[in-house]
Amino acid sequence: MTYRFTLPEDQRLAMSFVVNVEEGAEQSIAAGDKGPELVDELGVALKIPIRNYPNESNYLYGINAGAPRVMSLLARHAFRCTFTAAAVALEKAPGLARAIVAAGHEVCSHGHRWIHQFSFKEDREREFIRAATESIRASIGERPYGWLSRYLFTANTRRLLIEEGYLYHMDDLADDVPRWEFVGAGGDRRGIVIVPYALDTNDMKFWLAPAYSPAQWLDYAIASFDQLYEEGASRPKLMSLGVHLRIIGRPGRIGALARFMQHVAAHKDVWVASRLSIAKRFAELNPL
């Protein structure tokens, strides 16, 4: 099914900057988990139950040093973005939570903690979603309306999100425009807006492929933007750029994000918006 997706003032491209906030919510022996976090810039995946102090500090770098750099760039261009935040990460970084709110950014739920939910039974997953919702409400003063899992989710996730009052879901790589996804909820057929994400432009590639340089990432991001911008002349498109405080916030990488933002800012018919704004506009254009 083809849906309407037009942008304000006939703009050609909806640009969605997504800043992932996971630091402090990752798997940790200190948090009572069975093992340490396996995602590490050096690829040191410890299989024994001991604390990985260097990796814990590497995550903490995202809050201490990465976040100020990213927030400064967003403020320089007055870009509104979406912070996909694991709820516990915001609990542990109240200063960052206040800064996000003060700058007018959106917070999307990235789970209660940055852990996998794909193995959760329905009751546990519902509890996980509710805990994240209430924690984020306490941290920023309002509840989240979007959800991003740690990559994998269950057959129940979208129904549970609808039942818990969520408007949109990000765990989808199927297109460059939003769509409705329908599920049975409470005996009715109900919809949730899918605002697709993108992994090919994500800065996580710096950790997955250590030889991948900021210049290569920037070239790829600009090529993606330029192609979608060209296609948007006939039908508006959505571009997602996902970054992480602990990754893009490093001194040698932040410049690539700065140059990409400059490239975006040079195009006047681009709508830089939060994912919630994009989801709401789509829903208004395509009422159920």
C-alpha cells in the first residue's frame, strides 16, 4: 500500500538525526548481570564473569566527553533530533537529560536498559516497556512515544507498544518512507507508525570495522543524503543517521559529523525533525 508522505513547505527530504544514549545501561557485572558487556571498541568479548573496567570507562566517555561535543553541534545548527535513550542511562546522567529537554529534543525509548528483549515472554516484555516508559517520564518530565529495541524484538512487541500508548516503532529497515503496521490489540486491528531506521549510515561501523575511517563514513553519509535528496524532488524521502555518544563523540570522529551537518544545512528544502514529529505528520496525512 502506498501512503502519502509530504513535508512542510514542500520540502524534499526529512532528515532524522538519532543520538543513541546507552552508556551506563549496558550489561555489567556491577548491575547484577551474568557477564560484562560484549560490545567493545577493541572487540574484547570476555566470556568470564568479571568486570571489564576499561570497557565500562569507554562507555562513560560518551557521557563525560562525547555528549558535550554532540550537543554543541546540534545547538550550532539549531537541529532538533531524537535521542534514543535506554532509561537507566538517563537516570544515571541527569545533567544530560536536562540538557536534552532544554534544547527541545525528543527522547525515544531504547529500552529500560540496553539489553536484548527478544527472549522475553509477554509479561516480562510488558514490564520492561512499562519500566522504561515510567523511568523516562521521571527523567525528562514526559513519557516517550517511540521505541527502539536493542536490534531484535518479539512477535508481541508492536502490540504491546500500542497497548502501552506508543505512536511509533523504529525497529525496521524496510524503506525510506514511513508506513502503518497493523496488529491485533485488545480484539481490534490497530496501527503503529513505522519510522524506518538505517544501519548502513550508523557510526557503530567504527566499532565493527576498526579500519573504517571517519572520512569513509562521511563520504557514505553524504552520498546517501544526496541520493535521497535527488529522489525527493518527485516523492519526499526520509534519511536516518544514527550516532552514539561514545563513538562519534571522539575527537577524531566528531569532525565528520560536523561536516555532515554543514552539508545538510546547505540545503534549504530539508526538514530536520524529530522522529516523533515525522510520525505525527505521517499519521495526520494517513488517518486510520
